[in-house]
Amino acid sequence: MANLRGDAVSSRLLSVPDMPDVTLVKTLFNLTRPGDKGQPVLIDKQKLPAEERLKYDLSEKENGFREYVSNLIPLRRRTPFPKPDECQNEMYNIPALPQTSVVIIFMNETWSTLLRSVHSVLDNTPASLLKEVLLVDDASEREHLKRPLEEYLADFPKVRLIRSKTRIGLMKARVIGFDAAASSTVTFLDSHCECFQRWLEPLLARVATDPKIVAVPVTETINSENFGIENSNPIHVAILTFPLLSYDWAYVPKREKQRVKSLIDPIHTPAMAGGMFTISKSWFERLGKYDPELLIWGGENTELSLKVWMCGGRIELIPCSHVGHVFRTHSNYHYGNVKSYYSYHRNTGRVGNVWLDDYKKFTMNSDGQLVDIGDVSERKRLREDLDCKSFRWYLNNVHPELYIVGDGVYNGDIRSALQPSMCVDARDYSYDVALEMLPCHDNGEGQVWDMSELGEIRHSIHCMDSGYSKEVQLARCHGEGGHQAWKYDGRSIHTEFGDCIAIEGHVLFRQACDGSLSQQWTWHKNREQRNLTTHI
Ligand code: UDP
Ligand code: MN
């Protein structure tokens, strides 16, 4: 792919103090086509001259990713081939697909990551499907995002720059772009993304079949140090997490793997990370866009995930659509006159109050006890107008596997029948040592356990596991059953192979079940188990 424009601009910017000395670095590390096809750019910092090393160090501090390395890569580079290979045989009827307006919001983004995002859209999208690219500037302060950006974009008639005079946060910035969009679908991206070939066609194809489908590409990690991009394997869905109401990545649930007919079928995903998706204009409008009271960053992904499902739509992860995203090590922007803590908890507190029903009690700011959440009555009315289903419906039908801290099938402390004043204790969560019994203390902490739908015995993200020895230890939960799957019958906690958790000395071991007192436990039953089959 020719790269004239990208290279010309990088050279022009060489006069900006923190740009790398590209010629020098390319020679030093023998870089011919840095970053091509998503290859990592490997720089040995020790070999950099002092002045370059300073820029190298500063660029990570200022941005939460190694801008220095990003600046060595052309603004137009090829991305890896989309996987799985079956994607290459997929045919899309382009004239039958709706157009989209791509909305990219930014606040103090670096030059190279922002423009590489724009170029990757222009280079990987059929012109007939791309109505426009709307760049929404959320009151950035950096000089390169002022005149230089306008001058650069003047050569690209499809790209339009919209400026917000004041800092409004990512939700309102997206809504400004959405309101300005001229096509029937809108595709949102972050300002440090790279689209793969044919990233858009499969997204639009899904929204075209049903406007209530929100289509999400597979997020590929662009390494924040070396800007390498790989195809993720296996694909992960996004899920809600408690008590923070954030998101996490998880394996595709077993029932969903059984439901889909091929590797490239759309996957039902219980949530989305929030930065990248295609939605029909009418559906986002009908859903009340984002809560207009959300501030700066966080929580909007949870709001949208819940209301899409609960109000009659669906979120699909599209295996053939891939978009790279740089995950920062730290945020590069200030929060204006609010603290990040305040805005995050206010946002998730609002979302929890409107959408979680009685489950809001499992969230951090359930009743505004950390920070005030303001008035949510308008958003509750919206939910009623839309005649949305309950959060319990979401749990039973969309994500029965979801683990909510504090809401296990069994929940609370696990007491030994042999030593009734002793409880299983997760102590300081150290792995690779046998779990210990300590005096029960009733103040939560290491003694609160949940049995999940998958039979895990969980303490937050840590699970009882006895894979490598007879010792029962803590390990990071993997959700795959096996050595982390247990059953509790009101007396013993056992594996499906007839091994029971027992006390030996003051630690936990797995041994053949024999009904002895050292193998008996009391644990509170909290609710019925959910059915792990597909309903929708
Ligand atoms: N953003 C914005 N205004 C803000 C905060 C963020 O426009 O007040 C933009 C930011 O430039 C990015 C997107 O919102 O394009 C998401 O933010 P970020 O990438 O920092 O979030 P992350 O992907 O790390 O969760
Ligand atoms: Mn981002």
C-alpha cells in the first residue's frame, strides 16, 4: 500500500520536539517497513542516544502508550488478515447494505494514533458504504489538534471535524457525532483504533437484517509498547462485572458455542466494551442514546449493554469484523473540575439505579452512598416507556452464567462441621498454597464465598481449585469447569468424581468421600440455580 501522504506528514512533524528522529531510529534497528501488517516495532531502549531515550520515556508517561513507537509507523499501514480463514470466503452484497457514518471522538489524542484511525477507516471501507467520518473533538488542548489537524483533513472531503467548545465527556461527544450523522447507521470508534480489511461489511449486514441488532467487531489489542497487532484467539465476549459495573472479557459460554453453527456466525454477547459498535440511527434514538447526565468516562457501556438486551434488541459480536484498539496503561486526560472517582461512581450509580432493580444492592454506589447520583426519574420513565424487561430476565435469558459477587447459589462463610468456629479463609489470596481454616469472624473479607452457576467456589475473581495436587488452593477463575467445578449437597463439597473437600490439620485437602465429619460443611443457600441453556 502506498504511503506517500502519511510519510510526508510524519516528516513535516519531525520539527515538533518530541517526534523521534525517524531516519536515525530506522537505521539503528534496521526497520524497513515498521509495523507493516501489524508487526511489532521492537526498540532496544538502551541503544537509543540520550536525547531519543528521553522522548521515548516521556511519550509513555504523557499518553499511557508509547507514542514514540507509534510515530515510527506510517499513518497508513496494513493490518493483519482477518481470521478465521473462513472469513475470506464470505461474500457481502455491498449495494444492498446501508451506509454508515463513522464517529470518532477524541480528547488530546496523539497525532499518529488519531490519523492512523482515520486512515484505517478510509483505506478499509468500500467508499459506497462510507457516508462520512465525523471527528468530534472534546475540547482538546494539544496544539497539533488545532490548525495542523484542520489543514491535514482539508484533503479528505469525507472527513468532517466537529469541535465542542467545552469539555463534555465521551458520552456527549459521541451523541454530538451521532446527531450530526447523515446516514441510517452510525459506527463508533475510539481515536486509537485500526480497522482490518472488511471490518465494516459484516457489521452492516447484521444491522440490515434487524435494526435492533447492535453489531460489535472483535477487539484486537494494539500493543501499547510496540504497536504490534494480533488476531485474538480464541474470541472473547464482554460481560458485566460486579460490584464495579465495569466490563471484563470472558470465554464464549458453552451454550452459545453450541448454538452457533459455524466459527463465523454472529455470537450473542451479554455486554460490550463500549468503544466500537454499529447501531441503527432509529434504535439508538429510540433507546434514548446515552443518559445525558453521564460524565467524562465509564458506565455508558453498561447502560447500553443492558438496555439493548432488556428493551428487545440484541448485541452481536461479529467474528469476521476486527478492529484494533490501543489499551492505555493510564488515562492521558484530566477530568476537568471533577475527580475520576466521582464521575465513574456517579455514572455507574445512575445506571445501576435505573437498570438493575433489586440487584443494584450488589454494586458499589447502589444508593449514592459514595457519591451523589442526582435525579434518575427521567431515565426510569424511559425504561417504562420502552416496556423493557427486568434484570432478572436478563440474567435468566441473556447471561445465566453471570457471577455477581454476593449473589452465589450458596453464599457466605463456609463452616466446618468438625470445628464449627472455624471458616475457610482466603487470607491474602496467595496462590499455590493450600487454603486455610481460620476462626470465623463474620466481617466478610476472606471468608465470604459464592457458588457460581458453573459450580465454582468463588471469592471474587479467585476460585477454589485442586488441579495440581490434592491440596485445595486458590487460583484465578477460568470458567471452564474441570478442577474448579464443585457440588454442595448441604453436607459435603465434592467433585463429580467423588472427591470431597476435607480438613487435614488446619488446611483443605481433596480426598475420597467417606462421610466423615472432617468432610462436612455448612454454607447458606441463597437462591435457586439458573438454567444454563439457551433461551433467545
Ligand atoms: N474521550 C473523550 N472525552 C473524554 C474522555 C474520553 O472524547 O472526556 C474519548 C477518548 O479520546 C477516546 C474515547 O473517548 O477516543 C474513549 O476513551 P479512552 O480511550 O480513554 O477509554 P478506554 O478505551 O481506555 O476505556
Ligand atoms: Mn480507548
